[in-house]
Amino acid sequence: MDDAKSATAASGEAKAAAEGDLAVTSKDLAEDVKSLANLHRECMTGATEFEEATKSRGEELAAIAEAKKVISETTGGAEKQTYGLDQVSFLQVSRSKMFAGLDLSNSNAAVKFMRALARKHNDPALTQLASRMASAIRFGASDGDDPFAKVKGLISDMLERLQADAAADASHKAFCDKEMSESNAKKAEKDSEVAKLTTKIDQMSARSAQLKEEVATLQKELAELAKTQADMDKLRQEEKAAYNANRPEMEQGLEGVKMALQILRDYYAKDGKNHEAADGAAGGIVGLLEVVESDLSKGLAEMMATEEAAAADHDKQTKENAVTRTNKEQDVKYKTAEFTRLDKAVAEATSDREGVQTELDAVLEYLEKLKEQCIAKAETYEERVRRRESELSGLREALQILDGEAALLQKSAGHALIGSA
């Protein structure tokens, strides 16, 4: 009962330790799952915002393309009449004087509007575009070149740049999607490997501890068995020594009683009247000796029987103890070999888990870098949409202003042509 209680207490301690390890592992797993869910949510938000931004960029490109088309369609006639080859011979000098006499850089409403739009949104690209538009109009007018052609060229350059940016964003999005997907898959794989190895290590460690406890119990039982056998052997030797000392005395006493009885029987069996008076006393002595003879014979027989039984019990118990000892020694041998093998396997699995954990740490570090690269946080999607719509509206309005100035310049060029005629 004490051994069972001790084993139960040890098993309870092992169970409590295992439950504690399980609680810690479960907590770590819950935190990893929560982190993965947050990362997934951020990735999905980033992907949604990117798709919506790409859609907005597409709409912006379409608007710029449409503006370019409108400029091409609405200013073609004015360009031909004002800057066509048929007019060069008699209008080139007057055009140069006309454009040179105008302060287009200061009075151009489109440039002013673009600058105001750039200040409103604090957009360096719009600021640069306004500056380049002003330069194109000013220097183009002074050189006698077509300022509208310069502006259309700037719009075309901006369109190409936006298209290149959109392509770069799309390529970056594809890279982020691919790397995030593969990294998350690797993380899940490594998490699973770590969990499996941890479970395997825990199971083998628990089994090894159980075997070591069983071996300790068996060794204790073997020591107790050896002590019991030694006590049995000592007691048997003492019993054997007492038997060897007592039996000869019993046998000698029994022989003496028998000889005395024989002497008395022979004596009282003689014929003679002189002995008739002693017959009663002789019968009492002989009877008493016969009782003694019977007691001694019975005692000797019991002594011999007890010795034989004790010797037989000792031999039987010794053989049983030998069998028990052999079985326990074999158990100790096999269980020692088993927990030695398990300890080696635990060491190997622990080394494997450390390697997998190192790979998992590298994947987590790479995922953090991907989050910094791929998840936009500075500006929300709604803010970008509002800014883009305002910029696109401003660009369209600037194009309308340019159309108005083109008509004004065309009218001015007509007056100049009449004056030259």
C-alpha cells in the first residue's frame, strides 16, 4: 500500500508538471494564433486598400488619357491654323512677337490653378508639374514654339510616370502577396513541426521518467528481496543447527527409555514368588516409562516432520525468490535500456526542435520585414481616394482653362494675321 501511494503521488506530480507544460504551450499557441489573425487582418486590409488604390490609379490614368484626348481633339484646328506650315511663311515672325509680348508665365490661369492645387494637397508632383508648365509656356512663347505642345508633352510624361508607378505598385503587390503567402505557409509548417516535436519530447520524457521510477522501485524491491532471503537463510541455519543438536539428544533419550523398559520388563518377567509383592509398583514404573517413550517418540517424529517442512518451505521460497529476482533483474535491464534509448531520442528531438525553432524565428523576422514593406499605415484608403479625386478634378479644370487660353491665343493670332496683311 505504501509503494502504491508513493507511485500515485509521483504520478500526480508528473501529471501536474505535464499539465503546467500543457498550459504554457497552449498559452503560447493562443498568442501565436492571435498574432497570425492580426497579421492576416492587416494583410487583408492592405490588400483591399491596394486594390482600391489601384482602381483609383486606373481611374486617374483614364482621366488623364481622356484629358489628353480632349486636348488633341479640341486644339487640333487651332494648332493647324496658328502653327501650320502654310502660315509659317508670313506668320512666324508675328507669332514670335505675339508670344514674346505676352506675360504667359504670370497670367496663365492654368498654371496658377495648378500651383494652388499643389499647395492644397501638398503634392510635390503637382508642384513640379505646375513649374514645368510655366517654364514650357514662358520659354516656348519666347522662342516662338507651341506652348500647348509642350504642355501636352508634360501631360504625356506624367501619364507615363503614373503608368510606370501603377506597374511598380502592381509588381510590389504581387511580390507581397507571394512572399506573405509563402511565409505564412512556412510559419504554419514550422509551428506544426515544433508542436509535434514538443509533444513527442513530452511523451518520451514522461515515459522515461516513468521507467526510471519503475527501475528505482524494482531495485528497491530487489534489495528488500535479498534482505528477506538473507533473513530466511539465517533462520534456516539456526533451525537446522537446533535440529541437528536436539535430534541426537531425543534419539538418545528415546533409546535410553527403551533400554530401561526392556530391563524392567525382563526383570519383572522372571518367575519367583519373592517378586510377587512388587508387581504393582513395577507396573506403575513400566507404564510411566511407556508414556515417556511415547512422548519422546512423538516429539522426535514432530521434530523431524517440522524440520522437513521447514526445509521444504525454505527451498520452495528460495526458488520462488530466485524466479522473482530473475524477473525483476530482467525488468531492470530492459527498462534501463528503454529509458536510455528514450533519453537519447529526447536529446535528438530537442536538437531538431531547436533547428526548426531557428528556422521559425527567421520566418517570423522576415514576416515582420514584409509587414513593414507591404502594409501601408501612413495614409488610409479613404484619404487617398479623396486626394486623388480632388487632384483629378483639378487636372480636368486645368485642361478646361488651357482650352480657353488656346481659344484666346487662336483669336489673338487671327488679329495678328489681319494686321500683318
